[in-house]
Amino acid sequence: MGFASLAKTEKGREVLIEQTRELIMCLEKELAGKDYFGGKTVGFLDFVAGSMIPFCLERAWEGMGVEMITEKKFPEYNKWVKKLKEVEIVVDCIPLREKHIEHMNNMAEKIRSA
């Protein structure tokens, strides 16, 4: 079943929320005790995952009114995101939060109305 069809219903959103949290928990376990996936040094996986998950996935959920990845539930993940924000090349690639959330809200509305 596709994201769009699941996201249209309350039950479908709950399924997607649970699946997303399970996936983030995998990242949480991999990041335990490390600054980055490779340890103390930022690497390719950090760039790839770090460009999609915190700044697209999270903002998409935020656009739908869901607080997905809380500091309390995912402390290692949130520590990793904070460390990523200290890396200049990552910061240069992050879209402005307000404009990005507006875009994600528009995308969520298109999904709901499709």
C-alpha cells in the first residue's frame, strides 16, 4: 500500500507513524554511543541519511501535525541531528525551516486531496 493511500485515513496514518518510529529506532541503536554512524567523524552515510531523515521526513510529519521523533524517545538520534547541524556542508544544504515546512504542508494537502 502506498504512502498516499495510507496517509489519507486516521488508521493509515497510525500505521505509518508506527512504521516510521520502528525505522528511526534502528537508527537510534546504530548511533548509540557515537557522534556519527562511523564514530567520531562524519561520513557518507551521515550525509545521505542526514539530508533526508531530519530535514525531509521529520518536516513532512510536522506538516501533518505529528511530532514524530521526540528527544525523549530518540535521544541518540537527536544528538546526531544536532551534531550534523555543526557540519558546515550539511548546514549549507538544509532548506530554511519555515519555507520547507510550508512546502511539506502543501505536499501533505495534495496527498490528502488526491
